[in-house]
Amino acid sequence: MKVLVLTGPESSGKSWLSGELQAHFGGVLVGEYVRRFIEENPRDTCLADIPTIARGQLQWEDEARALLPQLLILDTHLLSNILWSRTLFGDCPGWIEQVLLARRYDLHLLLSPDNVEWTDDGQRCQPELKERQVFFNDIRAWLEQHGKPVKVLCGNWAERRAQAFDAVAKLIGPSP
């Protein structure tokens, strides 16, 4: 099983691209638990919610891992929970990073915020490119600090799609 993570600031194409990848390569796709949490809890999220959100994301990921697909596509993982918690609340429970570091991910596709428009979907809160660029830089720094495999995707939608398809084809290798 190859485990692929799409990561990056909001509105950079992670959900769209994860769906494109699954449609082309197959596999199992795991979405963002936080979106369901926000829909089920229509109030401002707080620091006390972060462990619940992280556990929900882990449960979805673990259920998908148990299926043993050739390709597991994660629309996000705990790094987003960590960085959003720190961005919004100035803190994050330490166990979340420990759990993240203990897991294996074969490739992170890090989507750049530039060259694509920010779209308000009612849950997003960083309309300014400068804010999204800081978030991108924080993700990149964490991945590099911890020696995680990463490929940065940039450009317009078609260019991101082509870069992602190429990276995933290399990741999974030729079909049997």
C-alpha cells in the first residue's frame, strides 16, 4: 500500500485533486474529518475541539488503511490539525504531533496557494494570499524538518493535475 497525502493551505485544490487522483488511479480516498465536525457543530471551533477532530481524522484514516488498498489518498492528515490549532489558538495538544510522526506516509503533495483563486465555502478563513503563503511555508518547513517525502505542486489547475498524476504514477509504479 502506498499512502499519499495532499496538503497545503485552504483553497489550493486538495479536495478537487484528491478526487481527480482517485478517479484516475483508483484506491481509497479519505476526506477531511474537520468538515464533517464543523457541519455537525455549527459554532466556533475551539482548542478543546482539536483532540476530537484529530481522533476523527485518525479513525477515518485507520479504517481506510485496514482495507489495504494499493493506493490510499488522504485529502489531509494530522499536520493540518496541528497547524490550524496553532494558527487559530496558539497551541496544540502534543500527542497529535507524536502520533503523526509515528505513521508512515509515502508522499506528500504540497499545493502552493499562488496561481489559484481563493473560494469562500463558508468554512475557510484565509482569503489573503499572504496568510495562505505563511501556512504553506509552515507546512513545508515541518515536512522538511522531519525528512518527509514531499513534492510541491504549483501553477494553474491543469498544471497541478499533471504534476500530481506524474508524481503518483512514479509512486505506485507500473501496473502488474
